[in-house]
Amino acid sequence: MTPADADPYGLDRWADGLLEVLDNGDLGIRDPEHPERPAVSLPSIVRDLDQRGVSAPVLIRVGALLRSRIAAINEAFAAAIDETEYEGAYRSVFPIKVNQQADVVDRIVEHGAPWNLGLEVGSKPELLIALSRELSDGALIICNGVKDEEYVRLAIATQRIGVSCVIVLESVGELDVVLRVAERLGERPLLGVRIKLTERSSGPWASSSGDRSAFGVGASDLMTIVERLREVDMLDCLQLQHSHIGSQIPNVNEIRAAASEASRFFVALRRLGAPLSYLDLGGGLGVDYTGEHRSVDHSTNYTLSEYCVNVLETVKYVLDDGDEAHPTLITESGRAIVASSSILVFDVLEATYYDRAEWIEHQPGDHELLANLIHIHDYIDVDRLQECVSDAEYYRSELRANFRRGLLSLDQLARAEEGFLTVIRRLKKLARQADAVDEGVEELLGQHVDIYHGNLSVFQSLPDSWAIDQIHPIVPIQRLDEMPTRHAIVSDTTCDSDGRIDRFVTKDGVSDWLPVHDLVPGERYHLGVFLVGAYQETLGDLHNLFGDTNVVTVELLDNGEFELLAETEGDTNAQVLSYVEYDPKACLDAFKKRVDAAVASGRVSAAQRRELISTYRYSMSSYTYFEH
């Protein structure tokens, strides 16, 4: 590829230096902890896994990428504390809901121990996870969500074994539950309160911010909680203020505004006698999925360093203005911690090409409209793109209408479709060579991009792509030393028209198509989906009963090799059947009865019976995805 086209996927914009194109065209993963090491070829990892029996689609977790993000966030806050002369400390907390997988949570706890990284939980199952992990002595467990007596009892009782479980009050009614359980246990709980801010953030999750958010209390209920705690002589238990700024906030000024309002509440609560020592600003630190570096959905207009400095500077200003000591600041940056550490790799099974190379010559007996369509070749020119696209669309539409009316034969319709595709191929090529293309022409040609059929389920592995139009960077992991010659969207293996990806990150920003290479017969072609570590694993559903993919955790080594640290096999057909209340053994028994009936009637021999049942039994134990 030429230097101008060397990065059609915008790697230098969103990959943060973690990916590079190797000399052989493979996509390589760099170790941020050891930048002097050569990058590890992602295709070589996939080939090695395939030889071990771990086939695509496969989710690859990279240990170094997870460790480096935990370190980067904590070190950035440490540097910002020095720069702003903030007098409090910082604590990082990982919200388990962002990725509840055991291997992920365990590694986050392990890698976060030097910084006393804690966990945030929003349900009883998540609390059970957090209480069973070996957190460092200074780590906190932040208990959010709706809490019944069982939840509260467990959180309070574990204080006896030295666990710092902060029960964050979400409502006045929840305080009643806490006081009742605390009295019964004879314990003074460690409490927090979640306050709804009036400041609203932008982005896809704007509804989770502001005073219309589902959780937390406003000023009136906050005063009620304070007075109730004062009445029972437990105001000193209120140690933490939680104020969720929002999720994936694109604009740093919105973060500043929310942090300022949260800090004003903090000062006010201190003046009411609450000895608060922790200010938890929740989530909000965004991931720049598109690399646009601006305040739009799926991007951010700030760096990690800028985020940390702006937050601390804002909190410090308000606390100094109120003549209050600086608290320990907490953020729950789950997405920013885990998103970059996971890569989904899948293979392309086949392609539907919406062009045709072979020239269609005019033949005697061709319909007049077909002759006109073929004649477009005679005047195709870069200055007449709009005209040619419009003519091709018109003639094809009229020919199809004639077929529906019985006025055109099938062979003439087939030639019309082939003729249209040859015209489109030439128009696409001219459009790529043109200095500028009219937006209308681009839109029309965009309706004829190819479809690459991927061996994955969008609903299972990339649910946010379908549900909220989340954009994840997608890049071919091989042949990157060749110029991509095609534009395509990606369709998955489910029988659903929504099972497709049609928004992509390129060097020019967000595009409706992905630059791809022609498929070579007999060669596997893999696509990698990046920044998928947050939410995608646990939000997936069983559309068409496609289950979890194979999952591996790898460690990058100093010689360009890798080490396989952990493997979780993807769901088998039997497993996904059991998820939807089928008994695999009962299914097999029922199938045997059908086969035995066929044997009894003479339609199937005894040998064929054995083969049929063996095939059915094998299918029960096999992967839900396409197997080569």
C-alpha cells in the first residue's frame, strides 16, 4: 500500500499504539508494558489456537492490555494529584457489571492490588463474587442497586471479618431496611448515599444522568436521610457520597460540571455534620472507539490525563472554596479499564459480491431496456457518475417490473442483473479514483456494497452493535500489506436481518462500509473486532441458539510469541438446548424413536440407523458455530 493508504482502518487514531502492521501484512499486538519487544502476530495466535482445537469465533483476552490500563488510570490520577496539589488520595473501583466473567474479575483484582483497587456491586450475586475475592486491605466494596434485608445483612455482617463494604443508600425506604438490620446485628454499618445530580451528560447513556435517573435521591430525600441518621445517632456512619456522572461521556466540560455539582453536595453534607471521607464520582471516563477525538457518540474530546486533571482540579476548587479537607476520590471506570483487553476474532465464510467483472455484450433479441443498460458502458466517465448511477438504477428497476408482469423472460432478467453488476463495478472503481464524489453518488453506490458473511452472532458477541448502534473498530488481521479492493458490510450467521454490522471505523472517521480484500479460495480470512471487553460478554443472547464463543487469555512474550494462560470452551449445542429448558438426553431418545420407526417401516437400514444416531449424538456435543 502507498503511505497515504497505509492505515485505511485508522489504527493510529484509536488503537493507542497497541496495534501495528507487521512486514508480512499480519496485524500485531504490542505489549505496552514492554514497548521494546516485537509485536505478536494476531494471525499466528489464531492459527496456533486452531491447531490446539480452539477455533474461531474466539474471544482473545490479552493480559498485558488489562494490566496496562489499570496501571495507566491509577498512575494518571497519581500524576494529576501531584500536578493539582490535591491533598486527598485516589481509589479505583471496578464495576463488576461491566464484565462479570470470573477470569476477568480475578485478574483485575490481582493486577489492581498495588493500588487497593476495589469492586462495585449492584446485586446479590455480584456481592457474593466480591466477597469471595482476595481484595487488598485498603480496597472498598461499593454496594449499589436495590437491596433487600438479605443483601444488607451480608454486607454489614462481613465488616466483622475486616471487609470494607459501603452500603450506598438509594432511597429513604432503603435506609429503613439498613437501620433495622443494623440494630438486629448490633453493628454500625459503613454507609454511603447516592445523590442525583441535576447536570445531565450527553452520549448514548444520557438518560442515566441527571435528576430523572433511576437511582439515588434528590435534595429533599437527602435531608430526610441526614435527619433520620442524626436521630438514631448514626450520622457518623455516613462516610461516602456517590454521584454517578454518567457513562461514556464524550465532553470533558460535562464531566467538570457534574464533578463541581457533586462536590457542592459533598461540602453541604460535611457542614450538616456528616463526616464524609470518600467522594465517589461513579463512571463516565469514555473510550474513544472511533479515534475522532471529539465530543460525539463513541468518541471523547479528552485524554486520560486531561480527565484526571480536570476532575481533581474541579473537586479541589470546590472543596477549597468551602474550606473543607480534600476527600479520597473514587471513580468506577469499568469501561476504560477493560474494553481494550479483549479482541473478538471470527472468520468470513463467504461473500456476496454486488458487482461483476465479466463484460456483458449486447446480443440480438435483447430487450430494449437491457440494451440501454449495457450501453451505459459506452459513456461511463468520472464526470458522469451521477448520471450513470441513476440510469443503471432506472433500467434495472424497469426490467424487474417487466419480469413481474410476465413481459420479460428469466434468462433476460438474469442478463439484466449481470449487466447491472458490471456497470456498478466500473462505477465503484471510478468513484475510488475520483478526488471528490457527490454525496448522492456515494449514497447510491453504498447500497451496492458487498456482504461478507461472518462466522459469529452479533446478538451473542456484539449485542451493543445491534441494540444501541455501538461502534467497535473492525480490522482484517491479515493481508494488511495489500490494498483493500472491496467495500463490505458484515452479516452474521443468524437468520435475522438485524444480524449485521454496517457502521465501521476508518481513517476518515465513521463509514457505512469496511475496506476488505477479495476472498481467496482455500484461504481463511479473519476479521478482528476490538475494544469489546466491556459489557459484550454478559449482555449477549441466544438468538438462533448460538452460544458463547471460545475464550482464551494469552500473555505476550519477549520473543514475539505468546503463552496460553486460560481457555474456556464455547457452548455446545447440548448446553444451549439446556439453557432453553430442553433435556439433551430426552431429545436424543425422541430422535431414536423416530429412527427406529423408520427402521421398522423399512425406510432405514440398521447400519443407517447407527450412522444417524451417531451423527445426532456428535452434533449435541459440538460447537454451535460453523466448524471447518
